[in-house]
Amino acid sequence: MKEIKGKKVTLFEGDMRRREEANRQYLMKLETPHLLRSYLHEAGRYSGRGADGNALGGWEDLSCQLRGHFLGHWLSAAALNFEATGDTELKAKTENIIDELELCQKDNGGQWVCAIPEKYLYWIGQGKGVWAPQYNIHKLFMGLIDVYKFMELEKALSIADKLADWFYDWSGKYSREEFDNIMDVETGGMLEVWTDLFEITGDEKYKTLMERYYRGRLFEPLLEGKDVLTNMHANTTIPEVLGCARAYEVTGEKKWLDIVESYWKCAVTDRGAFVTGGQTQGEIWTPKMKLKARLGDKNQEHCTVYNMIRLAEFLFRQTKDPAYMHYIEYNVANGIFAQTYWQGMPYENSPGKGLLTYFLPMKAGSKKDWAGERDSFFCCHGTMVQVNAAWNRRMYYVDDNALYVTAYANSKAEFELNGQKVVFTQRQDYMNGSLMTSSENNAKQTVNDITSAYANKPDFKKYVFSVDTETDVEFELNLRIPDWINGEAVVLVNDEVLARTEDSSAFVKINKVWKKDDKVILILPIGLKFITLPDDKEMGAFRYGADVLAGITSQERILRLETDTPEEELSADTERQWGEFRTFYRTENQDPGINFRKLNEIGYEPYQIYFKIKK
């Protein structure tokens, strides 16, 4: 199965496009000398004296042992955006950075190009405590490789290849046991790096490095079915298993896939997840199906959300199982969207926007802690710019004579099936009947029947797909039915009902000869659901479709119910504003009442996700 991406997918959807553009502006806003500062310093090319008040702070400060990690994320994000948009300004800035890195490498002796000294690696070989140097360096490798792949800059590959020679020599100095000890210090995605470079170059040194970076102390117990994750740091192991996923793609050796599947079973299937889709607290894996005691102020580290989305996407391509796309949908809606590039209405001391929150608190009365543009640069700062670099991904896939639609957002995909070019367009019908988006009465106000037909917010989502092809072409259309549906989903082709289903475990398949201007309509019933914790059936959270709802409250509240159905306690509130139906709710029987909004629309307010219910 192959993903359709890059310039072959055009995204029209407003909020995704907003996030992508905000991310692009942020990438351009960060000055090249400041992005390179720690690299220039290590290579003796930095001529500054004393403090630089404009320098990037946090983990990018010269006093931090992880300094320089963000540049790798920046390069990857710029490359991903270029793949999708062809942005020449981003490419020019990237070329300048690559030129400077080449000069740093020359001044460091021809191999080393990193922002930290070589001795950090020798120190971990001696058992001396250093903060994850390989995790740090992996980011640079990742960025260089993505720049080569998506911007086709040969110089980036040359820099990475020379740096790899240093690692080949260094890692060869240790016995298997000694190097296993070294790999107990976070390695990030080094296995993935060596696999990428092996595929690109075919050089056997990378095959050797893949073997050296086989982390048997983690992989072998996983294959034996042991729980090696409970209370262990989550984002140490996820990148290592992403390396296994990549190794399977490149080599086809089944053992690599077995490791990935065993990891997913241990991390997700057997462990469960919060209503958001996330699974960690304080950066560690929760116990299996025991989440109640882990509702804290440091849930759902953004890096884990991003990397688990990547792992789910790999497994989807191997299996075509829509469950992996369900997982991605929840983590995007309530992870990425809830934790990055928030935008809302300014009020009191709220600026109306937030860049990034490292964690997503789930403790009642918590607030999101938004990072600044230049003062943090913790790990999630890097994955933030990567995941928001291009939102036209993970939507369309082709396999043999079939198209798979896995995500629903206003967009267009261009592809070939059976030798024929096909343009497939999807748009959501919001059934609002109005173009008015603000209090300014300057929008087109054509009288129509929709405004009265849907006087209240419809209890279903409606998506309209159109097929454009020069000649008739036969292929199989597969539509994902989300597992949040609240009833029977309906599929119509040219206004004729072809399928009805409540089953979200498989795609709805439509195999026909498609003609120009064929139209498909997908109706997805939607409503409130109360999702309980696996270890407390009287404690749960409200979800509307894929979106988790949060109650605005500074104190923990218990919901006193008059019926056995928690969903009946909430009713629509401020349901419509101008041309938009909104997902606002309020309680019916609580004193004082509680207002609920989508978690990804919460900015600086204190909130509560999980509620104990009492009759």
C-alpha cells in the first residue's frame, strides 16, 4: 500500500491549513544564525562574546547537553513542507543552513558536525552520565536525510554519510555487551537513520550499523510477550521501534515486523488509552488498563503522540486495518490539535493563541502550560514543527486497483489507477445554509431551504466526494467508517443508497466503473458518548465524534445524574453563531452549571476531562 502525498494532495480545510501556515511562518521567523549557534560554537566558527540576548533559550542554550537538537527537527519540517508545497523560500533558507553545516564539518576535521562534543559519546561508553547524546544527534541525521529525500540536496546526504563514518568507527570499539550498555542511554531513532541510509546508498557499513543498533534487551523480551513498558520512559522506545518498522520496509525480514506488532500489542492493545488516545503520564507508560491513578498534570507528552501516530500509520500500510486510522484520528483531534498552535478569542489575560504545551494535563482543574517561541525548545518543540509541516498526509492510499480514503477533510487527490488519471475531491457539507462568518453583514445571503431544514445542529456529518476522469475507469473505493459513529452510516452513489453499516472494523468497499462527475455521499451519524475508564466504570469523559469535551472548571466536580445515561446530562449551548454550528454544551442539573467545549479549543482556562458520576 502506498500513500498519496506531496503535491498530489491539495488541502482546502481551514484549520489544518491555518496550522500549516502558522508553522511555516514560525520556521521562517527563527533566524538562521540562532538555529546554527551551537553548531558554529562547537566548530569554532562562532565569534560572539558574552551573552546573546536574542539567542534561543531552553534546551537550545549553550549550557544544555541537548543543544542543537531542534535544528534537525527544523530541517525535517522544512523538507516535509517543501514536499507538499514546493516553497522556494524555505528551500533557500535550508540550503544556507546546509552550506554552514558543511563548513562546520570541515572545521571539525571532516566527519563530526554535531552541536555537542565528541567526548559525550565516549563518556557514555565509560558509564558517565550525559543527557542522551545519541537522541540529540539522531535529530540532525533525520533532518539531513529528509532534506536529501524531499529537497534533493546532495550535500545533505554527503554530510550525513561522513558523520556516519564517525559512528561506524566509534561503535566498532565496543563488545556486544558494552554497546548494549551504551544503548541503555536513549538512542532516539538511530536505527531508523542507519536503515534510511542503507536504502539510499546500499553501503554495507549501514547494514553493520543496523546490526549493532539492534537493541536485544528490549526487542527479545517483546517477542517473548513480556511487559517491558509499564512505568518505563515512553519516548525512549517508540523511536527504536520505528527503526524496526523502517528496517522491515527496507529488508523485508519478518522479525522486524514481529517486533513492531509485539510493541503495539504491549503499548496499546493490552494497555488501553485515555479518551484522547494518549497513554502516558510523566513521560512513562501507564500500567495495563489502570489509568485512574494516572490522571495527572503531565499526561500525554506531545512527542509520544507524534511518534505513536507514525507507528500506527506504518501498521496501517501493512494491514489495511482501519483501527490504526481510528487511533490516529483521536490522537490528532485531542493531541496534536489540543497541544499545538491553539487559536481562540482573546479574553482577560489570554492572548488568544498558544504555541505548544509539552503535556496535556488530565487532572481536574488543570491548565495547559503554553511555551514561548524562543524560551523552551524542549523535545516536543521539535515534533511540533514536524507534525504541522504538512497536513495533506495520512488521508489517501492506493493499493493495486483500490483507493483508500482514511481521513475526512476538504481536499483533492490526484493519482493513477489502471493507467488512468483520476482526480478525487472531497468536501464536507456543513448544512448551515449561510456564508456569514462574522458580525459584519457583508457576506452573500442567498435565501435557501437549508437554513430552515436544519434549524438545529444536524446529528450527522455529511461528506460529498466527486470523481473526475477523462475516460471511464474501474477501481475499488474504500471509505473508512470511524468507530465514533452513533448509529448506521450510509453511503450513496449518484443518490442511490449502496451501503448501510454500523461496523467500523472494515472499510466500506464500492467497486465499479467510475465515470466523470460520479458523486458519492457519506453520512456519518454523530453524537455524545460517555467513555469510561477501564478500571472505573463510574468515571468517564464525554466525546462528540472524535473530539473530547472538557468542562470549564477550576475545581474537581462530580456529576449528579437523574438518569442512567450520562449523555442526557449535557445539552447544546450557544449552538449556532453566524454561519457556524458549534460544539458547545452545558450541564442540565448541576449547581453551579458546567460549560463544555472541545478540548482542542481550550486555551488558558482551567478544565476537567474525567468526571465521577453519582446518581
